Amino acid sequence: MPSAPAATRIRFAVSCLWEVLAAVRVLRAPGVPALYRDWAGRAHLPADSLLGALVAPPGGYAPDFLTPPPTGLAADLSTELATLRATPPEVVRVHLDLMPAPVAGLYADPSAGLSRLSDEIEAFWHTAVAPTWPRIKSLLDAEIHYRARRLAGEGTAGVLADLHPQVTWHNGTLHINQPHCAAADVPTGAGLILIPSIFVWPTVLSVSAGPVPQLAYPARAAATLWEASPAVPDALTALIGRSRARMLVELSALLSTTDLSHRTGITPGGVSQHLTTLRAAGLVTTHRQGRSLLNTRTPAAEALMAATGNQPPSFPVEPSAGGHIHG
């Protein structure tokens, strides 16, 4: 449980390694949640993989070195894997000692084992996560944008109060309800990295080892990832035109011009022209995130869509309390 000074020094990050770890954990669960069943039917994890041996099913421990602290919002698998491969051998062995059945080969030769592990992670990423990563990333960006606005308007309590039923903010302390976790409380001043995730649902995962504790939690729109695009209401089409109506429907998440072009089939130039019109009408707002310009609907657009028969997607499918990987 981070204390007030620790929890108020928060930042957000997006991590490819966290998504891989959480996705493998889904595949290792005794019963795959309905949310992930179609995806799990297409994903593949070799039975003899080192990655599978290290990632425990829900309720178990996976070594904390698998998820080094991510650096920011521009997730890059190659950068994260380089950090993983650079893990000191003594750190690898300390974390493996916490597992019920340490992996002998990795323990004996951490350098060679981390190289093999990195190759397996990269292979799993390309087959199981990368095909939907643009959509995943847009949902994670939208989640961070939502939390950042709450932070600006309501302070730390506005960000932490409704992250997840297992996470509570009370009297200046962030409590994480993980009954099987034996890790010590996070010391004052350590800070906290909040990592929204698609595959971590329905629980939260935490890492207390390392320089900065991490908390991965389900992004609000996780349940919408594999949904088909909602229908465009006829009334909205009649009011602003089919192309602009389609774009407005898609803008439930933060999307770039390229994202919108891929989703709607409209050329990037056409998307830019329509965005200019929608922005001038007060229906779209644009935010800079790193080198990207991301667009989303305004409250006025939400009201317009509700009035024309399209309700914005309801974000959380209420998560249930569950086990954890990291403690």
C-alpha cells in the first residue's frame, strides 16, 4: 500500500511487456474469461516455452524482472526487451528464488536464458498481440487521457478512487487488495507508475520490487476491443454527412488521422478535411501526445450522438476481484 507521498508522485506508462505478460497469464488461466476466448483461440504459446514457465496462472507469482519500469507513453517492444536482457544475473536469481519451481536453465545462465526469453516474447508479440496493437494502443491512450483530465480537475483522489474494486484510496493511502501478496508496503517517496492494460482484466497486477512500484489495471474500454464498429445512426448521417458521422462514431477513443483512415476507409487527406470541419463545429478536439496528434469527441459531440440515437460505449464491464501475479 503506497503512502500519500508515494502515491501522489504518480505517472502513467504504456508497456508492451506488460501486455505480453498479462496476455500469457490469460492463456494460462484454468478458464479463459469470455472476453478473451476468441482471441485465445487464435493465440499460441508453445508448451515448452520459457515464457510460459515463468508466467504463473492467476493467483501465482511471476518474476518481477519480466516487467522493468516502462519509461513513458510511447511503448516500444525493442527498447523494453533491451532493458530485460540487461537485467543483472543476481536480480534474476533473487526473483527466481521466489518461484515454487525455479527455472534451472535460466538460473544457471541468466544471460543466455534472457536472450532466449526475449526471442520468445518477440515471437508471441508478433503473432498474438501485434495484429490488434494499433487498436489496443488507441484504447490505452484514451484511458490515459481520461485519467489525466481527472488528475487536472480533481487531483490524485480523482485518479485513484475508481481504478478498480481492489484498489482504494483512503486517508492518504492507496490500498491494493491482493490477499496472497506478501510484499512489504511501498516506502514513502517511491512514486507509482500506473499502467493501463487490456489483458490484465478482471484483476490488477502489481510490482513492488525495483526503483519504482508499478500497478497495472484494466483500461476502461477493454471490453470494446473486439467489438465491431457501432452502426452509424441515420439521423446523425442526415445531419452531418455519412463520412463525418462514421468518423464521429469511431472517435470514442483517441485516434490519429492514420487510425481513422484505416477504420473508415477514407483517405488520410479526406480525414484531415473532415476533422477540420468537425473541430470548427466544436465536435472534435485534438491533443498532442509526443509526436502524434490524437483526436477524440467533445462533450458536445457526445450529446449530439445521444440525441441522434447513438449512445457512447459504456466503458467498464465491471471487473471482479481476483488473484495477482506480482506482489
